[in-house]
Amino acid sequence: MSINEIAKHLKVSKSTVSLVINGKAEKSRISKALTQRILDYIEEIGYKPNALAKSLATGKSRTIGLIVENIGDSYFGPIALYIEEYLRKYEYQVLYSSTMGDNKLAAEIVQTMLDKHVDGIILSPTDGIQEEVQRIIKGGTPIVLFDRKIPGIDTNFVGTNNYEASSAAIQHLLEQGYSNIGMVTIDSQQPQMQDRLRAYQTVLEQWGYKPHVCLTTFREKKDYGWKEILEWLENNPQLDALYFSTNYLCVMGIKAIQNLKRDPKLAVIAFDDHEIFELLQPQISCIRQPLEKIAKSIVHILLDQLKDKNKTIVEDIIPSELQIRKSSL
């Protein structure tokens, strides 16, 4: 049944029904009795307004676009669920999409979100998405970046203390007596990855030790990434500890360690926890990001921007904590 048919049945104007449906009855001075009569009938017939029509009528779609690298990832997946949970409390629906680190796909996804008239966008940016983010900002759509910043673009951001947390992890390994510490990371210019690498190099330099870095092309090789790590480990038998810049690299690294021809005695720490880390023997030490706090901050900043698009830009850096388990002792 359409709004027009509801209006005819109740013998009221179409605009009156529309105002009640869109929550504007009181502001439009429609009597409480008439408002209730319309609402009761709508409930009786199970009327649900067309989403696009409602969006055009109210100027709001009540949807938020969430764009991440991989929604199935052990970092992005839980954060997405927290974000959806919090936004639902404010009657917003979430449209998900994964870029898989592909700049062209990311640009297409951004355009799709804008075409769907989302009220705001939450984005974990790929390396070359600056132009699209600038377009979102210029178009007036509220946006919050998270996990990684875009140098030179001044916008809302929520992240963690990548440099300080990584420094603490390397410091911990050194204090345990390890001196030949290798790092496995991806070949990326993303700021958070650069911070983790820089922290590793700086702390080792301060202690007078030489860095050993494996820059893997994991994204391109995917399931074969562990073989690249294995080859690097075989060429560096002096290593006694490893720092992985992501949890998925650590999973690949563990597979590589298990396939070493020699019996390895390697301490291990990863940036970001993973559900399997506590199931392994020894259990894997990690830097744990407070995912729920990060999600909450993202939502609060976005909601503030939705209320007032001229709101001051916010940057929230939420500290991660070092979770010590047996693998680094």
C-alpha cells in the first residue's frame, strides 16, 4: 500500500501521512490524536516506507558506508561488528565493502557509496585513495578514517600508537636477552606500517644491534607468502626472535617456522592478536589493539559530524597494550 492509498483510506492529505511517517508531526502541528490514528493504521497494515522515497523525503538515508581492506580479516571483522552494533543503537544501517587493497576497486566502492546517498563514510584507506577522500570531503559527506592516516589530508582519524607499542614489543624482547631480532613486514608505505618498522629499527639502533628485515610481497603472493618468509629464515639462521608487523604475517610466519629444516628456537611477537594465538604452543605474544574502544570512538566522532558538519576535526589515538605470552619469554 502506498502513502496515497493510506491517505485516501484515512481521509487525510498525503502530506499529513508523509509528515507523520517521517517523524515531523509535532513540528508540523499535527494533533496527537490524528498522529496516533495514522500510526495505528500503518502498524495494522504493516506498512514499510520505500527506503529511497524516505531518503528523498527526509534528506537522510540512515545508512553509513564502511569501507575496509578485508571484512573477513581478524582485525577489520570484529571492528565492523562493533561499529554496526553501536550505529544500530542510533537507528543507522551499515553498508559494508572490502577494497582488498585495490585502489581502482576502492575508488569504485566510494562512488557506489556516494550514489547510494550514505549519510557518512567510515574508511580504512588504501595507499592511493587520496583523490577519492578529497572528493568525499569537498562533497560535504562526513568521513572518519581509521587504522591508517593519509598524509596531507586533514580529516577525522582514529588509530593506535603504532610506534610506541612496537617500541615496547622490541624492548621486551631485548630485555629477555634476545639480540638477533628479525622483523617480517609488508612492503608498504602505509603510515602505520612505516611507524612499526621505524620503531623496530630505532630501538635496535639504540641498543647497538643490527636490524634484519623481511619485506614480503604477501598481498600479491597470498597463500605463498609463507614460502617467502621461509626462504628468508633459511638465509638468516642467526635470528633468535621475530617481530611480525601484522597478525596474518605471523600466521604465515608460524607455518614457515614449522617447515624449517633445522630445529628453530625463535621468540615471537605479532602486532594485533589473533584467535589462534592462544591455541598454539607456545601461546603467541602480541600487541593487542582495543578494538571495541576504537569502534566506539569512530562512531561517536561520526555522529558528532552528522549533527554538525562544521564540527572541529578530531584525531583520537587509542593506546594498544602488550600481551605477554610464552612465545616471547
